[in-house]
Amino acid sequence: MKLIYTEYIAGELNIDSNAVENTLKLLSEGASIPFIARYRKEWTGGLNEVQIVAIRNMAQRLEELDKRRETVLNTIREQGKLTPELESKIMQAQTLAEIEDLYLPYKPKRKTRASIARERGLEPLAKMIMVQQERKVEEMAQRFVNPKLEVNNTGEALAGARDIIAEWVNEHTYARQRMRTLFNREGILKSKVAKDKEEEAAKYRDYFNWDEPVSRIPSHRILAIMRGENEGMLKFSINPAEEIALEQLEKIFVKARNESSEQVAMAMKDSYKRLLQPGMETEIRQLLKQKADEEAIRIFAENLRQLLLASPLGQKRVLAIDPGFRSGCKLVCLDAQGNLLHNETIYPHPPQVEVGPAIKKILFLVNAYKIDAISIGNGTASRETENFIRRIRFDRDITVVVVNESGASVYSVSELAREEFPDYDVTVRGAVSIGRRLMDPLAELVKIDPKSIGVGQYQHDVDQNALQKSLSDVVESCVNLVGVDINTASKELLTYVSGVGPAIAGNIVKYRALNGAFTSREEIRNVSRIGDKVFEQAAGFLRIHNAENPLDSSAVHPESYPVVFQMAEDLGTTVQELIKNKQVQKNIKPEKYVSETTGMPTIKDILAELEKPGRDPRESFEYFSFDPNVHEIEDLKPGMILPGIVTNITAFGAFVDIGVHQDGLIHKSNLADRFVNDPAQVVKIYQKVKVKVLDVDLPRRRIQLSMKGVEQKEPGNVKP
């Protein structure tokens, strides 16, 4: 990260320049964003992860801009056409569009109408016309008639000159800026159905005859229309009113009222229709796509964060069920660490209807493996299986939960699943994933490509590199926020720990297999390839429970251990006692421990950690169940009030699972009594809500819901 960007980034993001400079320096040294945000607050002035990501992304964009700037300068320099004035303009350009506009006249071109006209010696004629002083253009053009150069008459001479002028109009920097502004402010997007595609394109019916200002079109709509065009179902265009565009161009290029000016006006109109308009439309399309991508990625990232931080049941013994009808319900029993103990299949549903044997088997497994909870996937036969389980009389309280199984099938066929369970088929692997999701959603979901989890909007249509980068940031942030038990974590979970990565994560797992559980954070240094830098980055996020040093299970970084030891010594106690005794902690005077290397932000973090060492920032688990009288979409009636779980949030509303195998949509206009533009301001992923059924479209299997006027409990994250 180049420090030369400091002042610009500070101004754009309204962040102190020293904080920006220190952040860029830490990033250039390989520090992770979670590490900087958690353990280098004195350096950054307490910047959060969102601000650090913004600094990193802007610095990367500036670096890319500078690379393009240098390429452009070198290309023009090699042509011998780089003047001091042009170089200054390119150096001062703040956007890629500005650089490309300046570069356009010098950009190597394929054969064009203008280049052919130049080859025929018509550029001097074009220059003479452009001055707009000559009234008798036919006489002027006669001098350039030359059959040897394929200019047979004055008409051909003037046509070639106009082609050259049209190119000048297209390459005129100010004209391009004016057109760009016009397209952005007054451009209208118009879409229509592709020829003979009316029936096939039924799902895009809303856009068969659609028009909307590009300045107001929301991200989800542009992505939907672009998807329709990519599939060959729609066609769309983006244009301002042509007369306004030509009027603006005329003010720039037409300087008189004579025959030369008429030629310029003709060339100008041709340039707009043939060059400027298509070029600007392409540019605006790209800009709209970029903005839509950014918004869709932002929504996906926030949804993913909420999903990954969903409430864990914790280390409980779980019986997991992947429901099914004809193929039966696959059962797996897991211990408190998520290890597979047993698997088999029962057939309580049609066509077999072996209810009695299925009940006996469930009771036997619950008692034999001392099961604490039953996790049921929410796919086919989930409500039927839930009802079947709830009818069984257990001799103790058993938590029964329907779990969102999106992506479990993806995991079950993955190389990772085959490596973990080489002797079991995909049904067993999928059921294991369903059970583990109940115990710890974060630890299990990191094994699945986030795009397969189903909490996004048009995620397969957006820039995949930008999406992957954003989602990786979110996963890394969540993993490090929660912390990782180094003695039980999978290689996939360890991979996202600050400073670790896949290779070192593999080394940790190998070391653990050979040497047994880690007994201290200091022992982590023994793992291959963990040097001082990696240890610095990772240690604070790796937890070792029941270690001799209680700080090893906390978020206190080893570099701050001496501070805690000094606190305990000053109070005449041990670290163990200091952590246990809240009354003793109240006697700590924070300012006493501030030094050149440890500032007040770190001291405050230490005190918060001593109060609740190794605390899990996720919400505590909350029980939830669907309406027992509603199982299928056919059971729904307008006016019903039902419990539900928010499963996805988009720019236009929120989707809610009400237990009928088809999520309903709450349009953003029905989320609250007051209108909200951003649904994420009202609901969160996995929030428990009550909804009213507004409409049920059985043929299209669409459910419209509302939260307006429906009394809600205090919002909280729950695990369905």
C-alpha cells in the first residue's frame, strides 16, 4: 500500500491522515484487517473494520489507476506525442474515465472511416472546414479530388472530411464529459421483450415495456434486466433525448452559420449517432452494472455476516435428520464436538409408513447416545418429520429445531466432505452438516462456498472477483470476532484465522494429530511456518481452553500478558483470581498501565476481557417453532398471522420462512408502519418475526407477507 495516497484517502473518507498512514503501513506489512482493528487501536485511532476495508479498497483502486496512468503515458511517449501539457492533464486526472478520454486520440485503432479518409489525404480539408470560415466548401473540396487516392469527386472529399471531424468530436474531452453527465442525469433505460420470446420470457413480464431514469433505477432492477438480456429474453437501451444531446454538442462545435458550419453540424450528428452515443451507452451500462454489483455485494455480505454469527446451540449431543419421503430420513448421532458416532435410515413417511419401528429407533438412539437436541433439515418432508418427532414422548426435555440446510448438499459432495468421511455416502455427510449447523453455524458454514448458502441477490450475476473478495473479508471478520478453539477447529475454520491461511492451518492440524492438544499459546510457535509475524497476527484469536495460563483462552493478546500480570501483582493477587473476582477488578486504575507501547484503548479492551474472558459475541440460542396448523402453501389464507424466520434480505424486501417449503416476501413497503428504503434497517437474517399473509398465488407459488400493524417481540437472532 503506497503511503502517497494518504492525504487523498483521508480527505475522501473523512478520516485522520495519521490513522490512514498507519493503517496503510500495517496493511503493507501484511497485517490482517481483524488484527489491525482489534490489536492496533492506538495506531489507527480506533478505526473499525469497515473503515479499514474502505482504506484498503481505495488504496487498491488508486494503485490500479496509477498503473493505467503509467501505461497511457508510456504509450503516448513512445509515439513521440507526449507534450508537457498533456502529461500534466493525465497526471492530474482523478478517474479512469478522465484518463481514457485524454488517451482516446492516441489509442491504437483498427481501420476506421476516419483513418481511411486520412490515408486519402483529406485531413487538411477537415481542418479547414473545422475553422468554419470558408463559405464555398465545394470549391475548397475540389482541390482534394484525386482518383488515384479513391477521391473521385467533391462529395467523396467532403464525406471523408466529415468522417475525420466526427472522430474529433468523439475524442473531444469536454464533449465527452458533457455527454457523460447528460447520460447519467437524463438517460432513460428502456427495456422490451426480445422478438418471439413473449412466452419463454414470462418471468420477465414486468420488463416487456419498461422505462425508468437511470439516475433512479435500483440495483436489483438493473441486474434483473441485464440477466434478461444475457438470457436473450429482453433488449434494453439507455439514451437521453437526442435533441438535447445534439443541442449541447452544437454549442461546443458549431461556431458560425455558413457552409463549413453545416458540414461540421452534419459530422457532429453522425459522430453522436455512430460513435458518441454507442460509446456513452456502453460506459453507462458498465457504470450501472458496477453500482448494482456493489449494492448487491454489500447486501450479500451483510446477510452472510448475520448468518455466520447466528446463535449456536453449543457443545451438545445432537441427533441430526436429513428428511425424505421415499428415500427415508437419514439419521446421524454426533457427540458434543460434532464427531459422527452412528448413522442409519428410518421410513416414517409414505410410501413405507413404518412409524412404529421409526419411533422405537429414535427413542433407542436418544437414550443410547444421550442426545440433547434433534436437528431437522428444512428441505423435503421437514414439517412432516418435525411433527413426527414432536409426537414422540421422550423421558426428558429434548430440543427439536428445524435448521436451514441451504448448501448442505454442496458440502456433502465436496472434496472436503469426502476427505472427512471417505467411507460414507452423501446422505450421511449432508445429515452431519445439518447437525453441526445447529451446534455452531459459523464452524460449519465456513466449509461451504458462501454463494451456495442462498442469502444473496443475483450473486451469480455480479463481478465474481469483487464478490469473493468481499465475502472472504466477512468470513475472516466473523471467525476472528468469535475466536477459534485451536484444539477442536477444522482446517477450514483455522484457515480464516488472522495470519494463518490454508498451508499453516494444515500444519496446525498435523501438529495436533502428532502431539495431542495444545496446552499453551506459546506452544503454537512450534508449528511449522509459524514465525514471529504469524504468531503476532494469530495468537490473540486462537483459544486454548483449560490452559495453565487462563489468558490463553481469552482475547487478550500475548503481547499484553505482562500488563495483566502487573495488574495482578499490584493488587496482590493472581491472574486466575483477578479474572474470577469482579470486585478485585474494580480496584484496577486503568491510567496507571498506559505506556508508550500500550495505550488506553488496549487497556480498556483488556479490562473488558477480564470481566468476561473468551466471551462469545453471538446471541444466545433461542427456541423457535412454526405454526403447527400450517404445513403447505395450500394451508395459507389471507389475514393469517404466523411466526416466521427471516431467511434473506434484498434491496426490495425480506424473505421469510413460515414453514410451507416456500419463503414469502415482505416488500419493503410492508416491513414497518413507516416506509423504509433499506430493509436491513428493520430486520436481520434469522430474526424471529410475526407476519400477516396478504396474498397467496398458488400457480406461481408466491406468498406476499406484511409486518405492518403486526405486534413484534424484541428482535433477536434465532437459529431455525
